[in-house]
Amino acid sequence: MKKVAVVGVGETKFSGPQTKTEVELFAEAATEAIAESNLKAKDIKALFIGNALGDIEEGQGMVASYAAENLGCHYAPANRYEGACASASMAVRDAFMWVASGYYDIVIAGGVERAATMGTGLATRTFAMFSDARYEYPSGVTFPAVFAMLTHLYADTYKIPLQKLREQMAKVTIQSYKHGAINPKAQFFGKNADMSVEKVLGSFVVCTPLTLHDCCPFSDGAAAVVLASEEVAKKLTKKPVYITGIGQASNGPLGNQNDYLPRIRARELSSEQAYKMAGIKPQDVDLCELHDCFSIASLIAAESLGFFDYGKAGEAWEKGEADIGGKVAINPSGGLKAKGHPIGATGAGQVYEVARQLRGEVEPGRQVPDAKIGLTDTLGGDGGTLVNMILERGW
Amino acid sequence: MEQKLYFAQYNEALKQNKLLGLKCQQCNTITTPPKMACRQCGSPDMEVVELKTDGKIRTFTTVFVGAEGRESEVPYILVIVELEEGPWIMGNLEGVEPKSVTMELIGKKVKMGNKIFAGDTYSAGESARPIFTLAG
């Protein structure tokens, strides 16, 4: 198996509703990534594009082919990936495997979404399509409702008073807003830096106990990364970022995960695969972009990834152990919570952030000092698809 | 290979307040809602059984923001109930004021009825859904 490097990355600003089409958004991110790689579109052998809901957002299916043609990758094979919020990470992982196998030497992977364009009602309906349509949606499950139920289950399982847990969750939100406020690509750039526990707890209730500020926004945006074999990467860049570990696992409806909940078993298996492949342990990770679609999701993720003991992640956030300068810097981009969550692009956005962190290129106020190893964590549905990737400096 | 119990039969039974499941002939695990293979060991060697509908609430939420087409239903209570025979199923809790529920709900015993979700543009037709009420 060949070593595979990220040689260039690109990303649009993540935002609320805007007027660029999905094809235009993806082309913008991809062209930036190709240019950064010192390549041209014609050098790209194949495209791997995450897109969860384009059919409904724009009435556009098969977005991958249109995107390939649009950005000048004429006649290149172009695949669409759908794994809800983990779509782009699935695309990057598969792109990795094609390059690792030696079949392709240069590919592009990423994703695009216009979730914000749908508006709250339709976005809430379509996101609920990633719960079980026959056995869960009839009861009126929504995505916030899944994580709201996990919050109550978490409080009950670990015997944490709900008010205490909600205050810990507010700390997650505040940390994410702090970093997102100085990330120019973030949806909440320049916003929410003065958030307080009281404001989080006192904002509009979406699903008890989650308030508006416990939830990530609906977002439009795209991200793309160019992957190349080691041999090619060395010719293209002095700072190749190697993907050294990958993992993916799946699961069924939320209720069927009952042996482990509030832990997400698919995440434990996925991250174990990635750690084993890279030959590292959780304590070796300098920064982690994890799937904080809701504040409680950060606690659940950080525990399953092995950073903190079960039931203890909230304390870690309170002590700053999950921030820059702590045990592991979690979501220095602002995460889904503040950077935004264009679901089909989110995983590629995480790779974009980790690559730039390892290269030491982000804004000084949110740069993880001397970061050498980064982890991405992306969750699709209510634990239905989990993807993890480990990236390391190649210089 | 035919599945032993399909959605359609499960749904028809639920409309009669009967909860059907599958008992694995290899490991005895009860699987519901229906699947091709046992949720525990993956064997397709399962037989249809009628389950007890008694259970207890494991978690809940009151939903204030509904999906498109269901805005008029809010606020409503979603629950996940652990059935006496093991599986967890999702449903609604009725007979309690949605804005008043607290963590005290967890562990409470419930009994099951049903209502029909008529479906929408994206659903392939209707589905019955479990409606729970507090027991006793």
C-alpha cells in the first residue's frame, strides 16, 4: 500500500443561505485546492464528492459529474457519496484507498451542501431522513431530538445532575464560538465571542434540554482536498500532510444501539481502526476536529475517541483540557458549532483545518503550537456512519 | 431469502396494539423492529413472536421545533422505551403536559397504544407509531 498525502486544500466560507449553486461552490473549493497543489484540473484522475441532500436542496442529482465538468476535470470519473453528515469523510477515505492502492496517483475529494438554503422547516425534515424512516420518523424524531434524548440518557447514565451537565455543555459552545469568531471561513466569524453560560442556557429551547446555542447552524459551503501518492507529493509540496490512519463503521437505528448508548459504538470501532493503522494512541493527538453537531455530541465524541473517561468530558472542557494548551485541542476551527455544518462538506472541512494546523498556517489566536498529529471525526445520522482519519506532518 | 417479518406486517399488527418481533433461534435475542438478521449475532434464523408491550422510559425529550409538515404537532414528547424483553423502541408519550416533564420521567413504567402517521411527500405511505402512556 502506498503512502498518501494531502497536497493541497480549499474551502469556501461556510455560511447561511447564499446564491452560489452547489456545482459553483464545489468548483470554488476544488480549484483553490488544485492551485495550492501546483496542479491543473486536467491532472486530477478522479473526483470523490460528498453531497447528502442536493436532490432536495436544488433539484440536482448526480452533482459529482456536473462539478467535474464545471471545474475542468473533463471526462474524469466522479462519484457522489451520501452518508448524511459524514458524506465528505467517506469520500476522502475512499479517495485515500484508491491512491493507496496505486490505481490513481492524484485525486480530489471533498463535498458540498446547501442545507441553509432549505430553511429551518425543510432542513429539519430532510435531516430527519437520516433517522429510521419507518420506525423512528413517524414519532416525529428530529436531529436535535436525537441528541436531546442522548443528553438526558447521558445525565442518567453517568449520574450527573442535568443542570450541571447543561452548564458543562455551555462551556463546549463557548469554546467553539471563541475559535470560530476568529476563523474567517467560519459561519460565525466575528460573532458570539462574548457568549456566556447564562446566554446559552437562556436561549430558545429547540428540544429539551437543548437550546439554540447547543445546536450547530444549518450551513451552505464546500471543501476539497487533493490527495497524491508519496512519490508525486514530494514533487508538489515541501509540506505533505500524510493520512496515516483511517477508520469507518456503521450502525442501525438509534434504539438498536442500546447495548452501548450514550456511547456511539461505531465511533469506538472506527477510531480504533484509525489509531491502530497509524500506530498511535489518543494521547499522541495534538488536535482533533470532532463532530460537534450539538454541544452534547462533543462530550460523547471526545470520550469514545479515548481522550477522556466516560462521563468526564464535561469536566475536561471546564478545566480547559479540551482547548489549545490542554490535553488535546478540540475544534480550533470553531467546529460544526461555529465554523458551520454544510453536511456533505463537513468532513473535508475538518481535513482542511487539520492540514492547515499541521502546516502552521491558521490565525495565530487559534493555532495549536507545534501541532504534529491531527484526528478528524465525522458522524452521519444518529451513529449510523462514523469515519475517522489521522493526519501527520510529512516533514 | 424472504425476511421472516416485514414492515408491512409489523405495521398492521401495531395498528392493533400488538408488537411483533423476532426471536433468534441461535442466541435467543429478541429483535424489533423487524430485520433480516438478528441484531445481536447476525443470524437470519429467527421466528416471529408477539412481544409484551410493557416497558420503562429510558430517555425522552420535548420537541419544540417540528419538521416541515409537522409544525402543528409541537410541543410533543418523544421517548425511547426499554421493553420488558430487551429491545428499545421509539415512540411518543401522551397524557402528560409536554412542557412539564423532567428527568423524573426516566425509569417510569409505560403501556403502549398506537396512532397513525399519515406520511408526507417523502414517506412511502403511512406508518403506525407507538404511543405510550404512564402505567398505573
